[in-house]
Amino acid sequence: MKRHVVILAMLVAAGANAQTNPAPQVKVSASAGTDLKSGDTTKIKAALDEIRMAGKGPGTPFAPQIVDVLQKGATVQIVEAAIDTLGDLESETSSPAIAEYMQHRSPRVRQAAAKALVKTKGQAAVKALVKGLSDQDGMVRGVAANGLGQLKAKAAVNDLFLALDHRVNEAGVSIGMICAAQECEQLATRIGKFPFDVVAGGLEQALFRADIADDTKIKLIGRIRELGTKEANGALKEWFKKWPATGSARVKQALDQAVQATGGGS
């Protein structure tokens, strides 16, 4: 018994030490800044890798120098590495420089730029991602659509609807993340025009948002209920099971009734 108590005390002490003595930050070598300016592709790539591994704490001071690398132009490999690094540093001031590469001839570079802009954020990022909705590359379009939802870019909701109507299916979920009540109901009118999961994914986002009124949520549930299909029943069941204990009782009741009406117990 005493041995168990001692072991437990040691474990508690170890946990306390881990909290008071966090893992040391990875430092960036003093030569990294010089290497970024060297013009030597090998040195630049090594410096970018080092900064990226260090993360946004120690690495953030190097963001302006990495932006310089992009603005001066470089090989596709270096451009991708620089964009990826800036994305990991999450420095909003780098968004304008990254946004320029949303026009690059290489789809891979445009994909990297779109992914990085979701992390660096800001108006420059939103503006570039809106343009990305009409990119020739499907992955760029998808990342742009997802990113606008993650960035809560409410001003882009009409652009997302246009993208959805042009079969950028990722726009459905993002619309659900940012739509106002009337816009959420507008999304519901797309049921039957697109694959069920595309619209339902967006409606689910709206349904679980605290800023959407119960009356609107009940209308959205009603649109799914009207389908009367197995897909509709499956979605309604899943939402009912996921409904939080602290959530609206009215909405939960509407979900329950919709499940019953579409052919299955909740």
C-alpha cells in the first residue's frame, strides 16, 4: 500500500514538473537570416525548413525575410517551401505576398497559397480566396471554399453561393458556417439540386450554431423532413443524437418528430 502511495506521489510530482517546466522552444540558428538572403537555393531551403520546424514563436521574426524571398522570385520548390513556412508562422502581414501567388501558373503553388492564406487570415487572404473559388484547379477551388467558411468571411456568402451553383461542393458547408437566417433558408432550397450530403452538410452547420434562431432551425429541419427519404432520415437521426443536452428543447422536439415522420425511431 505504501509503495502504491509513493508511486502515485511520484507520478503527480512528474505531472507538476511537466507543467512548470514545459519543453524548451526550438531555436533558430543565427545563420538562418543570412541564408535566406544568400541566393543559394540549398541554403534558403534549409533555412526555411529550420524556421518551419521552430514554429511561429521563434520563427515569426523571420516572416519579413521570407516575404522578401517570395517577392524577389524563386524556384517553384523554394516558393512552395516559403509559402508553407509563412502559413505555419500564421503572420497576417504575409497574406498580401502569399495572395500574389494565387495567380501562379503552377496549380501546386496556388494550392499551397490557398492553404497558407487560411492560416494567415486577414482581408487580403479573404479577397484572394474569393478569387480562388473560380480557379481552374479543383483543389484550389475546394480549399478556397473551405477556407472562407473557416475564416467566417460573411461578406463572401454570395460568392460561395455562386461557387456552389458552379459545383464547388465544398461551398455548401462553408455557407452553413456563415449564413444569416435568410441565407440559410436559401441554402435549403438547393435540396434536390445537389447531392444530399452537400446541402445537408451546410444545414448541419447552421443547425448547431448558437447565433441562429430556433424558428429558422425548425424551418431547416422541415425542409429535410419533406424529403421523406432514407438519407433524410439518417441525417435527422444523427443530428438528434448529437443535439447537446443544453440545446433548445423546441429544436430537439422538431428533430424527433422529423425522424418519426421520415420512417425511423430516434
